[in-house]
Amino acid sequence: MAAIAGRYLLALGLLALLSACGGGGSSGGGAGPSTPDTDTPTDPGTGGDPDPDPDTDPEVSPLDQWLRAVITTKGLTGDPATPRQQAQATPDSDPTIKLGQLLFFSHSLSGDLTASCASCHHPDFGGSDALSLGIGVSPVDASLVGPERRLNPDNDLDPAADGKPNMHRNSQTVFNSALFDRSMTFDGRVFVLDDTVTAGGKGQAIRTPESGNVSDASEAEGLMEVFSKFPLTNHNEMRAYLFSAESQQQYRERLVARLRGERDSGLLSDDGPENWLALFRQAFSQPEASAEEVITLVNVQRALAAYMQSMIFIESSWKRYVEGNNNVLSLSAKRGAQRFFASKDEGGLGCASCHSGDFFTNEKFYNVAFPQIGRGFMRAEKDDIGRWASTRKEEDRYAFRVPSLLNIGVTQPYGHAGSFDLLQDTIRYHADPRGEIETYDFSLAGLAQFQGLGGYDYSETHTRKALETSSFLLAEPLLPGRALSDGEVADLAAFLRSLTDDCVKNYLCRNQWTPDLSEDPDGNLLVHGENPVAKPDVIVDPEPDEEEPPAEPSDYAKAVALNFTAPELATFAELGDCDEDPSVLALNSGLNVFLPRHDLAFGLYDFMGRPSHPHGFNAETWDVSDVFSIEPTMVSGGVSAGYLDDNCWLDLAYAGGEASGMIFYRNRGGQAGFDSMELLDDDPGGLFTGVGMADLNGDYRREMLFGNIKQKNVPVYSSNSSNKYYRVANISMSRHTYGMSFSDTNNDGYPEIFLAHWVPGNVLTAPVFWKNNGGEELMHFDGESGLSSDSMSQDFNFSPQFADMNSDGEIDLLLASDFGTSVVMQGEGSGHFGNVTDREVISDENGMGAALGDYDNDGDLDWFVTSIYDPNSEAEGNWGVTGNRLYRNNSNGGDVVLENITGEAGVADGGWGWGACFADFNNDGFLDIFHVNGFGTIPDGIVSNESEQATKDYYQRITQEYFDSLPRLFINQGDGTFKDQAFQWGLMLPSDGRGITCLDYDRDGDMDVALLDHSKGLQFFSNQTGNGFASRFLSVRLVGAAPNTEALGAKVQVFADVGGEFGEQTQTRFSMANTNFNGQNPPDLHFGLGSAQQADITITWPDGVRWQCEAQASNRFLIFDQRSLPGTCAIAP
């Protein structure tokens, strides 16, 4: 047989023909009514050219013998459906399938009535839409499907809108989708967790983008049912950026209530709800059921799945050949089959090693570097990283599922991005990506959909990046790696066309799966070119809640007024009684240790050793049935330090959840501890993540903002003359808010605000960047500033940091974000930013907490980012394993340039890191790093059923190695390296840490730490280093000229001989108002001075004026007011 194979086959292996999902992944214009049906499959992209070699082979030829042997050896039957208990059924044969068909074609399931499932997955177009990239919502004509469907750019609300198609990927064919057993979608983001293979994933645990690290807990069963709810909530597919106050699940329930006639009145015909009720009753054999009983989300999913499962199209020429008819295939198709099935050792292309079995796929994932076009898959870089987004494994970066090749002759364009119109071109590229990329036309002039639209500037760069990754190197040896001859391509194409079902080529046959206008239940049924007609009325929430964000982005107020009523002050009130000398009441051992202050006398704990104000949330907030409720709740809670009661002792602001609400602790002074105090003039509740502080209007009063969790407003409070805080604004916010940072980004003196949101949602009603208009109003400015989701991912932001990283006078933004989306946004002037992220450097996998500090005393700020570290290098969930990152700043007046020096610094292993701070804890002249870590448990008391208990148990199992974790204390060794000395410093109290603040609470000259244990409450550690002979210090507090009263952006450099081996050092600090993850440090700038008795200080104010203050005595708390030059200082030339 090998000799026979060698007679016909010329090439090395073609690994996974179209394994970037070109094969079964798209549309392709099955023949329409005017297209003659033939037995020979045709590729619509070739204009219906027949097989180039239509002559049949002799009845039993050596080639047939070879193929028959392969069919026997591989156990092929031509029927992938029967073993999976699947069979074709028409909608008219089953009321559940019929209901599913009408739902599949109904625009009532889209937010704005402009799209249905069939808009992108129509039987007339190979179960897809014959477009490279689909057009979901916002079409010019909602009734059109296929090549005629065009985007209306004026209605495209996507922040990444570019006038080109609004879908992220090619629309996969729905034909035979019920035959997948392991996953759905190109990247497999809906997939079976169980190791065993069961048909369609029935009865198995299935993970989805909304179930996080656990299985979908709904009543839906199997891949098809579970998957069917997801297109409804994708904004560009069907949701249309509407109803922002609602979660994904709440929005789906709205759609179901719409079918029942309970929501969005006027969008359905008058008889629509009754018609739907009759259809649901019949489909589910419940003739007496009420609408609420039978029109449910899970029944919608079941009906949609039943319709999709009915489209089994496997009756092809190839199947008949497998069943014994030698004359059904052309000689060219048989030669193509031999090339396809023969292994590389036999001189074949080895395609069947991945396109295996009767379904022609092993359902695995490979990076074969198909051209990347379009807006990318929800990443600011506009690339598509494929399976990696679900697994975080390098072998899955840019990898896509091996598609089935059944019906490939009518499912063009090909590839996960629809990069090829012609099957022949797809085959050529796939055989030799390295060679073919040199001739691929990235202007896209060769793609029918892009005529007149042009290409994407970044497409070639992204494609070459995919070629360069290690995941491609894993797949490349299995590819031919050479140009195929015309004959080889023609033979392969002929064979692949033989895999097309007869019915899908016959209009009358496939039309059984397309409803007609007479079957329209509610006026919103898609009938190509006829219905629905354009509806000019704008959809709004008919019963808006004034406390919720607007339903539509167009209704979201551009500006929020700041209603200040208190008079401005001459300076910050606390500065009136500040003493330069360290407190005589502060007693320390002088040892480098932390003393936990969890005794009753300190005020934070009761006599039983429990937090006086425990942290926690109730069962409704946790909502264990929804992972997008569990994890945002799990990561909420924080503590910040600031001057809250007009004296010079630092106080604490603590977000205690619903268990305690917002708690404010007044510092008693000395080392006496804290008392809780009533500070707000109203009760905002406890649904907050943390506190950020800054003076927004230049009145020398600091405002407080509370990050929202499970409620829709970020409140802004300011102090009054009675030392109370009153509400000056509510910022409507449809997403949870974590980190908050403040800086004057446009040099007008008023600080702008960045609000970090974690978890997907409508970015158009949850802006991140707020321009400060003269302290009178805040204006959301994402697009104008270059910080929209078109420029950076806004989905999983945690810890923003504002600073001038490259010393060009413009504020930059460094944003620690989860799931590989941390970014460096360089200030370009006038409050505008540009993305300069180098993904070869910025490689943290789960950016969470962050801190800026000059750890190497070279005069600029370096960036520390906490992440997740696994000592076994194998994640139990969808997170990374390589841990923290330390990025050294190598900028030199040009662009921001960072270097990843994590390995040599020795700071990677931080467990599951969260809040972090740079501080010189041992006062030796070098910044150290303290950060909390841990995950946490779901409380026992909030679990109400077996399903929730199973979810709780699963989280317990996969995250148990991070429970009750110890914090990390990385002590700077002065040579660019750190050592974790938490144990040596006595940090032996475990916690599930979140927010953190580093502060000198007792004014003794060393830095103490307060942190939030999410599972319990506050922890407080008093540093015992003190200010002795070798641990002296300086504390510098800056007061700026209004409106930049905190002198944000100012730089302070302290030069001193710290003694010992380090000698003369110049330390640099910047005045910043950044949170480090649900926590903020006070405005004081602390410098450890070792044994230095004095130091020279240089202050560079935000306006560029420099003060030189020489021979300043150490062990002092110094205050410098920009408006008054001290006698000990001089203005530098």
C-alpha cells in the first residue's frame, strides 16, 4: 500500500486543514433557487466551477483499494451522527424544533430588534452568512442576510468602531454543530470539564465564560443548550449595548419576559405574547401552563438547541463512497482523499491526524497562524489570542479548534477571521504559512466583503506574531511547510467538496429549516429581504429606575455636577498641630519585626480576638449561583489611610461590606490605637470595595470616593466645617469599581480620576476616565483621552497608577489588569494617552495589585504588579502560574521603556497576590515591598442548596493552596535583589488579604501596615524598627498651590550618606494619589536614611520650580508649602 500511496502523494503532512476553523467555521452561499443542483459539489467562491477532473475512476482501481483499506483501518462509516444519537429532523416534524426555529429567526431576542441568530447563521448560506466577519446589530437593513448585509456606522456603538464589520470573528456554521462533544466556538470557551467523552457533553460539567472556574449551574444540559444563551448577551451580536443596569442573566430574563409580554411593551405585536405562549405550551407538552411557568430561559435554550441539533447534514458523496459506491467520487477527489488520509511516513499530507473520524475533527486546538483581520476578539491590541483566553496555557496562544470539514464546500469564507474567500487559497496558505504570508494581500482587496472598505493596519503584525509564538512552533512540524502544486490543491479541493451534504445544495430541501412570513409570531421574524421592517423608534427602558444607570449609552449623562457647599480652607486642617519631632509616646523595640495589634486595647478587635467590625456580605450579594457575582464579591473590601478628623494622626477608612458598612477609625494618637467614629451625614450602605481620596476642587479638603460593588453608584463625599462628610455627587456606574487613582493629566491643576472596573459589562455606561472641569463637574472622557476600550481593555482592570514615568512632563498611566491585559498608556499631552505596551515585556498574567517606587535609587519610578504564582507551574483554574512582575523603568526622555527583571529580583513567588506597597520598612535607604495574598472561602451561611454547595466545594478544591496565606515582605538587598523575610519579621498571621495601606500611624518614623482580611476583617501590624541610630528617617509632606493642593506630580529627592556598605544614596519619591488595589497610602513621603544625621532635599514642584533645602536634620516630619519658601531652602537655578 505504501508503494501505491507513493505513486500519488507528493507532500509532507498537512496538519489540520483549516484548523484555524476555516473549514466548518463559516458560510458560503449554498445554492439559491436559481442555482442548478448538481451531484458535484461546487465552491461558490469559484463561481460554481465544476470539479477539474470529473471523470470517474475504474470501478475497482488500486487507488480505491488503498482508500478502502484506510476506511477499514480507521473504522470509518461516513456517519458521525448515529453514534452520538443524533439524526436530522425538520422543524415541521417536532413542535420543540419548530419553536426553536422561530426563536432562532426572531429579532425579539436582540436588544434593539436588529438581529436574530439567523442573521449570522442562515441555512441559505451554509449555516452562516457568507461574510468574512459577521454583521450583528446596527445593520443598514435588518431584514438582509448574507453578502447584502452591511453595517450602519452611525449606529455602531462599539468603542472599537471603525466603519468595518462589527463582529470579532467569522460566523461559524451551525450545521452539524450538535456533533461536537468537547467544546463550542472557535476558542472552545464553552467546554466540558470532565475527562470522559460523552456525546454532546450531555450530563457533564461544562465551563463557560460566565461560570469562571466552575461548571455552569443552570438547568441546561449539554453543550448546545448551555451555549445557546451566550450570543444573546454579546453586545455586537445581539444585545446592542442596551440595558446597562442589568447583569448578563438579568438581561436574558428581560428577553424572556419580553416574550411573555411583561417587559418592553410595544416591541411585539399585540398578539405576540399569546402566540409565543401557545408555541411554548405545545413544544413542552404543557397545555395549561401559564406564561411564567413555560416561557422560561431554560426552555428558550432547549428550543434553540433542539433546532440547531436538527440540522444534521452528512449525506455526502464521500459518505456514499465509504458505504461502497466506488463511482460517486471523481478521480481527482480520490487522489485528494489519498493525500488527505496518508500519513507523512507514507508520503501523504497527514490531514487525518487532526481532521479525524467521520466528523473530520479531533476537537483539539492548534495555532496554524491564519491571517488575523478585524477588530480582534475583545482586546485593545485587536488581536485574537484564541484558546489561551480560557486556559492561560502557552500552547494555546493563538490556537483555535480543529473544525469539522463536513459541508466545507458551502461554508466560505474560511478561517477564524474569514481571511479567505476561496477554498484553494485556504489550502495553499495552510500548507505553508511562513511562505504564504509574504504574498497574502493584507489590503483585503481579494475579499468580497471588504471591497471599498480597506484592510487593517495591524493585521500583518498580529499574523506574524502568531507565527513567532511557541504554540506555532509546536504545530509547524506537522504542516507541509512548502508550496503545494496546482494539482495537489485541485485534488484536495475536489475531495473536500465531496464532503458536502446533498440537502444543503438544494434550495427546496434546506428551505425546510427556514420559516416564512406567515409563521411570524410577533412581527419580528426574520424573512430575508422582507421582514422585519425598519423601526425608527429608539428602544428605552419603559420603567427606568433613577438610581440605576441609564438603559442606553445615549442617555448616560456626559457630566456629573460636584455640589460643594463647604467653604474652602487656607490649608489642610490637620497641618495646624503637626510636630516635626517623632512622637515621644511611640515606644519600639528597635528590632526589624512587625507586632500584630489585635488586642482589645488597640480598638480594632474585641476581647475574644475577633474584629470589632468584621468584613462580609450577605447571601444575596454573594449569589453563589452566579460566578460573576461570586468572584467580584470575593475580591471586594479594602482599607485606606488619610487625615479624616483634622489632626495630624492618620486615620483609617475601611470598606467592611454589608457586615459592618463603611467604617472610619479615628487615631487616638501615640500608640493607643483607634476608635470608630461617625463620619458621614448619610448611610450609603456597605456595598463598596474600597476608598480613594483626593482634593477635587482645590479647597484644601480631601474628597472620598467609594468603589461600588453590586450597586450602581460611586458616591463622592467631601468634608464640611463640622468635620462631617456630605455627599457631593453620585457617579452612575453599571460595573463594579475597584482601584481608583487621581492625577492632573492636562496641567490645569485639577486632578482627573481613573476608575478601574473588573468583570465584563457595558463599558459605555461605566466609563473609566473622568475629566475634572474646574472642580465643578466630572466629565467622562474615555474616547477623547485615548483610554476607551478601543485603546485598552477595560474588562478586567484592578489597579491604576498615574505618574510621569519618562520625565517628559506628561502624566502616564500604568494599569494592572487581569488575564494578560495590563497596559502602559503614555501621556501625549493635553490629557491624551497612547498605548505603548510591549507585550514581550508586560507579561503579568493576572495583574491585580500594583505599586510604584524607585527601588534601585536611579531617580525614576519602577512598577511592581502582583499576580498568581503556582509552585507546581500548573493552574487548577483559568489563571496564570508565573507570579508577580517587577518592571524596571529604563525610560530616558523618550517613550516609556520598561524591563521585566522579576527573575533576577526574586519577587515572583507571592502566592495569590493582591494589594501592595513600596516602603522602606527597615529605614536602610532602599524601598521594600509588602503585599498581601490569598483567595478566600465562600462562607458557609450563604449556601442554600446542593448546587450552591457544589460550587462552594469546587472553589474550595481548586483554590485551597491559597487559603489562609501569609503576606509577603520582600526586603530590598540594595543590589537589585529582594528576599522574602516575612517570617523573620514575625508576619505569621494568615489572611485572605485584599486592600492594604502602608502608613506611619504612630509618628515614630517607621512604616506600619493595615490590611483587609476578606474572610474576617482588618489586620494591623506595628513596625518595631523605630528611628534609632541605623534606622533614621525623614517624612516629607507637600502642600501645593490651589487647585493642585496636594502637589500631585511633584518630585522629592533626598541625598544622604546612609552608612554601611551603601554609603551615599539619592532617593526619589513622587507625590501621587494612587490606590494599590482597594487601598490607598497617605500623602506623606517617607525616606529611610540609615545612620544619616542630615540630608539634602530637592523638591521639583508641578510647575517645574525647584527648591533646594540643604543639611536638613533627619528624624523629622517636614511640611513644605509651595506658596511659602522656607528660610532653609532656596530656589534652584
